[in-house]
Amino acid sequence: MPAATRTRARALVSKVPEITALFWIIKVLTTGMGETTSDYLAHTLDPVVAVAIGSVCFAAALVLQFSVKRYIPWVYWLAVAMVSVFGTMAADVLHVGLGVPYLVSTIFYAVVLAAVFFLWHRTEKTLSIHSIHTPRREVFYWAAVLSTFALGTAAGDLTAVTLKLGYLGSGVLFAVVIAVPALAYWKFGLKAISAFWAAYIVTRPLGASFADWMGVSHERGGLGWGTAQVSIGWAVAIILLVAVLAARQRRAKAPAAVNR
């Protein structure tokens, strides 16, 4: 079977997108949008109400994602965006609601993520996202995604607040850190799956740090644009880029339909 045919066949059954530059850009945007959206809801509404809204939207988006039979760009990225909002809330509940230090919450979510990876690999013998074509594997995948968001949120707050790097400093730090797995994969033979998940984890504090820097006040070291405005701006960018993905998907299907 030709490589192009194998790629199309895999795309028909896969529930996740191909990993391209556009994937990483949208992923970073969803992390920032989720961070500022969560902050806006928490400071505008009663925290309990905000968490309830985030939980309902998160559950609804995942139900929709699990209900479709293949990767659909807007469905998948809606689920990622809602995971971002809910993952931020999950991390904030530990610190703001329960008073858990950022260092402790970072370690806690790192352990949770490690447990998800362990169970996933022990059960399915792989952590490859290219194998997400059964309900059980999809459950493991989204559990890992949610854990990375919560871990990344706690880690970003740890560097920005506890270590006093500030949001811009944290953003620069994680921009450097995310290059490490890419370099290790390119030059030193790091396995693709390990490189992917290492970079995936870092996208969360990377996007969230820059979004926070744009949204928070000058007194907190930010640009003072406001969390609502930043959320809307990043959401518009996400919508436009997902529309590009959807258009590419339609064009990719067209030759296959003609050849049948």
C-alpha cells in the first residue's frame, strides 16, 4: 500500500490530528485561552459557579468528541479548549481553594500524569497518539491530556509566582524548555513518543504564561489588556486556524473521493 494511501486510511479512523506546525500553534493558543478564560470566570462569577460551568462545558465537549467516529477539527479542538479551561480550574482549586503550595500541586499532578502513562502503556503497550482508534485508548489519551494541562498550570504558576520569574519571564523560560525535546529528538535520538509528550506538557505553561502576561495588570508585571480581551483574541485566532485545518481536511479527501 502506498504511503499516501496508508496516511489517508489512518486519518479515516484516527480520533486525533496529525502532528504539524499548525497543531503546535493551536495547542499553545488553547492553553493561553483556557488560562485567561478560567481566570475571568473565577473573578467575575462565584468560584463555585465558575467551576460548575467549566465542568459542564468540559463534560459536554468530551461527550461530543467521543461520539464522533473520526477526527473532526472543530470537535477535537473544542474538546482541547474545554480541557484547558477545566485543567486550569483543577490546578487552581488545589492552590486557591485548598491552600496547597504550587510546588506540591506541581509534584502531585506530575505523579498523576505518570500514573496515567503507566496504566496506558501497561494496558495498551504504547503511548503513541497515532494509535487512538479505540474507546479505551481514547480514554487514556484524554486522561493524559487533562493531566498535562493541570500539571502545566501548576508548573507555570510555580515559576511565575513562587520562583518570582513573573509571567513574561516564565514564558521565555518555557519557550527555551520546549526546544529541548525537539533538539533531543533531532540530534540525540530521543524517541518520537517521548519527545511529543515532553513538548506537549510544556505547551501548557508556555501559552498560559504569555496569556497571563498580556492579561494581568501593570502592577502584576503584565500588559493590562484584561483577561476577557485576551481570551476573545486568542479564541478568534483558534477559530481561524481550525477553519484552515478543516479546509485542508476537505481538500485531502477530495482526491480520494475522485479516485473511488
